[in-house]
Amino acid sequence: MTTIREDSMPVVLDCAIDPTTTTPAVRRRLTAALDLGDDHRYDVSLVVTELVGNILDHASGVGRLRVRWSAVPCTVVVEVDDTSPLPPVHGRSRLEGARGRGIVMVDALSGRWGTRALADGGKTVFAVVGCRPPQ
Ligand SMILES: [Zn+2]
């Protein structure tokens, strides 16, 4: 299996998140930026909604969303920066309280996900969402 260097994949969507951002607006931009099959777009949309929603609901409401897409093999990387140094796994109880099992769902839909610390004290949460295997 080829290892994809996700930070070298082309960025197809890069947008600021602030407290006026709504997840439906983000999903519309996502749909416009990605040419994916329905299942893959749905999975990516759920992951983006969860990670962006986490910033809006639990963090400062300020951050940045980047979406990277490589067509072969079809893989999408969602990256969300926020200003909190706390890893999302420690925020599990907050997610469960507000919207159900947020990070559990991200884990289920992502081949791989994790966090990277940012120099300014915040972090990036990234999730690699591949095409579903054929049924
Ligand atoms: Zn795909």
C-alpha cells in the first residue's frame, strides 16, 4: 500500500472559521470544491461537519479548515486548525454531551486521524478519508 504524504496533497478548499460560520455553508463550499462519488462526499461531509462543529461549539469559534484531495487513489484529507492545545481525545466527553459520539464517528470514517501541535499553541486535527471499499 502506498503511503500518502497528506501535507503534499493539493489544497482544494481553504477557509477561515469564525463564530458566524455555519456548517451548512461549509458543506456547500465543500460540495463545490470536491468532485466525489456520493458515498465519499457524504463521509467527508460528516467528518468536516464534526471537526468544524467542534470548534464552533467547544473551542474559541475561530480556526481554519483546509481540505486536500488526491484523485489517485481517491483520498481526501480534512485539516482543521484551532487555538486550543487540548487534543480532541480529551474532549470526548464534551462531544458526547453535545452531539453524540463525534470523535468516535470521525475515527470510524477516517483511515487515519490525529493532531499536530501548532507553533502558536493551537493544534491541527487531521483526518484522512478514503473511498469506501466496493460493497
Ligand atoms: Zn472517492
